[in-house]
Amino acid sequence: MKKEEQEILLNRIQELERENSLLKEELEENKVQTYEYKKNIASIVLQRTQELEEMNIDLQSAKHELEQYKNHLEEVIRERTIDLKFSEQRFISVSDSLTGGSIFEIKLTKDDVPEVRYLSKSFFDILGLEFQYVNDGYTAFVSYIHPEDTLLFQEKFMHSKLSKELFDVEVRLLLPEKALKSVHIRANAIEVTDTYTIWVGLVFDTTEKNKYQHEIQEREAILNAIIQNIPYDFWAIDSNNVCFLQNSASKKLWGNMLGKPMSQAKIPENTKSFFLKKIVEISQKKLVNEETLLTDRYGNTKDFQTLLAPIILHERIRGVLCFNIDISERKHEEKARIQNEQKFRNIFDNSTDAVIIQSHYGDIIEMNEEFIKLIGITDKLDTICLCHLLEKNDESEFFNKMNAIKNSSNIFIFETNFITPNKKTIPVEIKSKEIDYLDSKAILSLIRNITYRKKFERQLVNTIIETEEKERARLAADLHDDIGPILSSMKMLIGLLRDATDISKTKAISDQIYELVTESLRSLRDTSNSLSPHILKNYGIIAATRNIIQSFQHVIPISIQTNCEKLRFESTIEIIYYRVLRELLTNTIKHAQATKIDIDLQYSESTLTFTYKDNGIGFNVAEKTQKNASGMGLYNIMSRISSLEANYIIESKPGKGFLFILKTNIPHIKL
């Protein structure tokens, strides 16, 4: 730049000098003319002299102006030189501070021998090479390029060199004892001659950029894999409603929509209309999150949770994302849960026992009508704590047991007395279990009024005591009436035997004593059998049943059918079945006025079934089993059965006889 301005100034000075020379020539001509004029016309000479003087003055003035102009040009040149130096310094400063890039100017001979004319300070840091590697020449530099990129670099370099087009290439460098590096080179051939080419350009370190770009590509691949593998429908459209993203689950439902406007998608019209309507709502900056019925391309209609949201870029809506979750199974489960809740509520409200749901602290959350009736409250909304109903002595034990079933499936049973708000005492049995209730843990309790059972137990105890006393009295009477006289007679005969002297008389007394001993043994055996039949113990239920039938056969005809002749059962089962049979036989003979009895005892499929039937006068079963009924025959039978956990049926009507069926599960038997 400085050289060019100097040349301009020199040209200007030369022009001025030529003008000055011309002026001088003209002046000489004027002098000649003046001299000639002088010879001819004095006045003219004088006039011309004056004119020349004036012209001289003008020339002096012009010369002065030229001097001033020259001085001005020199000042401009000095200023421009300073500006150029400053610009050069600023360019170098900018070049050296260029982040991630470097400027270079290199002169290459026709043999590609480099002459470095300018390099930014960061040039070698960016390339990762020392000066010597660059100065070694083009071939040496190319040797550090990754083999996969070498051909590309050479082709683009030769093309730019011949066509003078921009040289733009990105390559990887294999540096000595350093990591792989990526660089981007952009250069122009600003001067090309037969002997050399001057290249000016930029070089950028793209290692980190490529690394980040690779990471972005990996993340995009991961994101795309996630989108494609989401088991729910996912698609997106641009601002023109054209689908540009769709996962595999979506394609199964709606077919391939990629590259198509939503209005042209081959999906059922009701589904398409729904989507188009919601897309309009999204354009009004509304979010969509609702449950709806959608029909897929196969005509299947399912429940979906549909979510649509705008794609916003630079505060403008650029498209719509759609996410559809198939909730048909959840809807089915919700329907089933509602049905189960209705069933539970139906059972809860219509249970014949009191049912409550309470917290672990005893606060009653819900109660049914039977509980309200049991404790006598007037309003279901009354706040009640179970601790207010328990007897004070039972509170601590009750809550300790209730805490013991926390986080378990155990059931605890507790008997206590309720003290109702009207001060009435009610014996109850509480069965409690922890349940899930409204997303938390609670206690479900079944409360049964056991007043009748307590009364029955008292009656049963009294009956047992009474029966035991009767048995003792009967035993005493049997001993007194049967064995007592025999022993007295034996005592008397033994006295006679001791005093007898006649052999024949002694023999006669001995025979009488033998008969009395035999009779006393028979009487003892009968008494023993009535208390605990040895036949049952030694030979089983069938032998004992036949024996007891034989003892009653003279009173009423009794038939028996069985397949258990060779089977033995647990002693407890045999004893209870035997006692129940005796009780039924006694009731029939005492009260039924029957003319026959049929007994059937069968063992099949691990179940022992005992059937007893008579043709007596019958009775009203409900009346006999109600709370205030008198008589303990049926109570004795039911109390014996309760210990077996067996099932029984009692059927009878006045004039229709009596039927009793008892079934017990017995998985293992004795042969």
C-alpha cells in the first residue's frame, strides 16, 4: 500500500514538473514575442511586460500552491503510512487472538516448496506441528494426514490450484506422539504465476467440534432409538401439518404417515378428525391431555390417553408432538375395581355381622348398619374410636394385638365386652386383618355379637355338669341296685360257707357264689361300656355302631348301610360320631314316636358322610335352634361337631320326620 501511494505521488510531481516545463517554454516563447513586439510596438511591449509580470506573479503563486500541495501530499503519505502500520498491527493482533483459528500466507513454488510469508501465533498450536514439519514442504505435510483423508485433500488442493477456486477441506492429522486431530482449512490462491503460487487462508481446529458433533449424533441416535422403542404411539408434525417423525408403535396403529399431511393420513375419519381438531387447539397455544376413544387402521377401537404439545422455537410454534398411550387395560382394571368396590360395598352394607374399617389407632373410618344397630348410635357420621367401646381392662391387650398384625396378612381374634353409649354391655368377638384402604393401611374388623353363643356355652357347661351328675347318680344307682345286692348276697354266702361242714352244702354255696360273681362281672362290663365303650376303642366306629344298634333293636327297627367295615379313623372323630349317634338315637326314642331309623356311613373322596333319618313326628328346626329354645339335645350335637370343623345339615318339619347329615374332611385314614 505504501509503495503504491509513493508511486502516485511521484507521478503527480512529474506531471507538475512537466506542466512547469511547459510553462517555462511558453514563457520563453512569450519573451521572444515580447522582444519582437518591442521592436515593433513599444506600447505593446510595455503592455506585454506588464502582462508577463502579472503572469510571473501568477506563476509564483502557482509554484507556491504546488509547494503547499506537495507538502500536503507528503503529510497524507505520512498519515497513511502510520494508518497502514496501525492496521497491520491491528490485523496481527486480531489474527493472533482469533479463537480456534489461525491466518496464514504461504508462497509455494512450482515444486511445492513452501515459503512462509505470514502465520498467526496460534498456527502451530492448531495444527499440532512444529515449524519444521510445515517448512519441510507439501509432501511432508500430506504425510501427516490420515490415510483415509489423503486422497480427498490432494484432489481438492489440485482442483483449487488449477481452477483458482476456494480450497475448502477438513482432514484428520496423525501427529507424532499425539492424539488424532481434526482441522478445517479454507484458502484462496491470490497470486498465481508460472513459478509460484501465493495462498492466503484460515485453518481451524475442529477436533472438539467433531467430538461434540459425534456426541450429538450419538445422542440423536439414542433419542431416536428411545422414540422408536417407546411402546406407545408417538409422532410429530411440522408447521405445515406434515409428519416428520413417527415411531414403530405409531406405524402399527395408523400406518406410515411420514412425509404426509395429517389430512391425507390413511386412518379412520373419526380418529383423523380428532387429531386435526386438537392440532388447531395447539395452534392456539393450548395443551391437550385427555382420555378418548380412537379407532386404529384395523378398525379396533381402544381407550387412549392423548397428550399433544406445541414444538416452540424462537417463541414461535413450529409443529406439534403427539403421544398416545393405550389405557384399555387400565380402563378394564378400573371397571373391575369399581365392580369390586361395589361388591365390597354391597357385602359391607348387607352383612349380617357388624363390619368396620378403622385406623391403627382405633378411629373408625367406616361402619355398616349392623354395627350402628349393635352399639346403638343414631348417626353414621358420629366420630367413634373403638377404644371408647372396649372394657378398660382389655384396651392395652387389644391394641398390642392389633399392632402385631401391622404389615402382615395375619388375622387376630379377640373377645371382649362392648360398653355401648347407652351403657349396655354386649359380649363380642372381633376378627381383624390389615388391608389396603384408600392408598393407606387400615384394619378391617368383623364384629360378632356372641351373646347367644355365651348363653349357649353357659347352658352347655351346665348341661355337661348336669349330665356328669346324672351319670354319677346312674353309676351309683347301678352299683347300688345291681352290684350292691350281689356283693351282699356273696358276703352272706361266704359266711355260710365258712360255717358249713357238709361237703354237698359247701358245693351248693360255692356254685351260688360263682353265679353271683359272673353276674357282677356282667353288670360291671355293662356299666363300663356305657361310660367308654371298649368295642369303639378296639374295633372301630362300625363295630360300636352295630353294638349300640343291637341294644336299641328291641325298641325300634334300625337299618345301617356302610362301606367303612375295614376302615379306622382318628379316635376323636370316631368318639364324636359315636356320641352324636347315641344322642340322635336317644332323641328319636324319647321324642320322635318313629317306627324306623335309617343309618348310612360312607367314606368317599376323603370325606366321611354320616346320614341319620327317622320317620317320626318331626319338629320346627328354627324354633329348636333359636336363642331362647329349651332342651340341649341339638346343642350337645352342635357343640361336639364344632370341634371337628365339620359341615352338617338338619332338616325336619312337623309330621315330616327328621334328617341329619354330617360331613368331615379326612384326608388320611387307617386301614
